[in-house]
Amino acid sequence: MEELARLLDRPGHGRIVLFPRRPGEHGRPNAKDRDISTISDNHKAALTRIEAELERLIGGAGLGGDLSAGLREAMAYAVLGGGKRLRPLLVWLACEAVGGDAGKCLPAAAAVEFVHAFSLVHDDLPAMDDDDLRRGRPTLHVHTNEAMAILAGDALLNLAFAALLESDASDSARVALVQELTRGCAGMISGQVYDTMPGLDPEPDDRRRLERIHVNKTGALIRASARMGAICGGANTEQLEALTAYADAVGHMFQAVDDLLDVEQSAEQIGKRTGKDAQAGKLTYPGLLGVDGTRAEVARLLGEAERAIAVLDERGATLGSIARQMALRDR
Ligand code: IPE
Ligand code: IPE
Ligand code: MG
Ligand code: MG
Ligand code: MG
């Protein structure tokens, strides 16, 4: 732990203390670094516009046809009921980091959040993780019923691609956005298979299996977010590669922290049930490496993310700060 703390002493950022600390440990991390809500403070304007775009698209005619009002309500419940909005924020920040006009990436940002919301709704179903609490409220299948949760998830995935059609990016950029989101979804879905059906696609050892789960179920959409922002901003090859490497480290790290939260936090704090991974026999970082080993892995991945964006100019600095907040988050 001391070695880790030393590694995390870095000029310019103060001492970064990896979340989460165990109750009773003395000293607290800088509250501003640790609290994800500071993202909301720092990027309030972006988050306000993202929220408005989500509402606009949920309420709009993007899906055409005779959309059931009950279905639309279920979709709104899944999307508009809170959430950190990290993925759309990454789309926005990646676009800005390459010098783009972030306002133009809003449909792409919303599209990624729709896929994320769909993934959560299905993740919570009895056939998957069987959870009854999400974002501090009953999960969608508890609030409505299982059939509606399945169908609302399907519709959200469809709405994501409809949102990309509303983007005023060039035709070639829109094709690239569709390709990125398709790959992100496929990775996420495969990751869910690796997570919930161990042994179906065997790996030689648990460490490699764990990495494959995390980089897919969570990393793939985070990678898509950064790359979609980069595409909207007209990134060159070097910028796109840097953002991809950054997102790969952040995505992997984000799920490792999620696993820590499941072990160390309360449902009240994180808005979802805790202690579930071990109960379900899931392969997780804390399960495999212990809590301290997981923190060391989070620190390593954070370093990887920070190094990846070093080639970007100062406009990329916010991405470093959001990666640190993701490492330190407590919900
Ligand atoms: C939870 O994602 C599921 C994972 C992929 C780890 P978030 O922690 O981003 O959930 P919300 O959107 O803030 O609710
Ligand atoms: C889910 O991972 C990742 C998704 C693709 C939704 P988890 O099952 O760990 O996510 P939570 O903890 O329920 O949010
Ligand atoms: Mg799950
Ligand atoms: Mg789950
Ligand atoms: Mg989890």
C-alpha cells in the first residue's frame, strides 16, 4: 500500500489516494478528487446539454411508427433516472480534446448512453444479475415487468442508432460512428456472455479470463465513446490512437473500481445492491487479487491512461482529470 501511495504522489495533482478507503482508516482523499459529483461541477454545461439531448431523443419521433406510450415511459425511466453520464461526457471531452466543436457530438453522446442504459436494464433482469435496485430506484423490470424491461432495452438499442442518423456529421463520419457503436455493443454483449457463462469460451487462466470480461463488458463501450467523440471532432490518426489507448485503460479500470464498490460500499451509497458479485460467484478483481491488489491494478491502469493522452495538447488535460475521478469514485 505504501509503495502504491508513493507511486501515486505526483506533482501537480497532490497526493492521489485510491478509493475506496476502508471505514476507520485515517485520512481522507481530497474530497474534490474523490467525489464524482465534481464532474458535474466541472462540466455542468456539457452535462446539461447531454441531459437535454437525451430527453429530446426519448420524446422525439426518431423511432417512427406508432410507438407505445408505455414503452416510451419505460425507456424514459431507464435513461432519465440519474446516472453519472460518464460515457456521453467522454464523447464530449474526446471531441473537445481533438479541437472539435463538442456541441456537434450530442447525438453520438446520447447514442452511447442509450446503449449503456439498455445494457443496465438487461443486466438487472432475473436471467442475468437479478437486481432490484439501480440508480437508487427499483430496476425497470421491478418498476414495470420483465417483458417491458426486455422490450424497452431492445427499443433503446434501436434508438441509439436512430440518434446517429440525426447527427449532422458528414456521411462518412456517420458511417464511422455506426461502425464504432456496433463494435462497442458487440463487445459489451460478448463481455456479458463471458461474465455470466464461464467456461463457454474457455481461457487458460483466471487472470486472462477476468481481463477479457472487463475489457469487453465495460471497456468496449468506453472505447466507442472516446473514438466516437474523436470522429465527431475530426481527429487525425495519432489523436485517434491516443484516445483509443486512453479509453482502453480507463474502461478496464472503470470495471475494476465497480468490482471494488460492490465489495466495499453500501447500497445506499452506490444506488445498487452490493456484495452481489461474490454471492453470484462472479470472477472479479477483488476476488482474484484482493482489495489492495485491485487498487494497485487501478493505479497501474490510471497511469496507462495518463501516459496515453500525453501526446494531446492541453485540451486533453480534462481527460486526465476525469480518469483520476473515475479511479477515485465512490459511486
Ligand atoms: C455501471 O456503469 C455498469 C458498469 C459498466 C460498471 P456506471 O457506473 O457508469 O452506471 P451509471 O450510468 O452511473 O448508473
Ligand atoms: C455490467 O457489469 C456491465 C454491463 C455491461 C451492464 P456489472 O453487472 O458489474 O454492473 P452493475 O454492478 O450491475 O452496475
Ligand atoms: Mg452484470
Ligand atoms: Mg450487474
Ligand atoms: Mg458491478
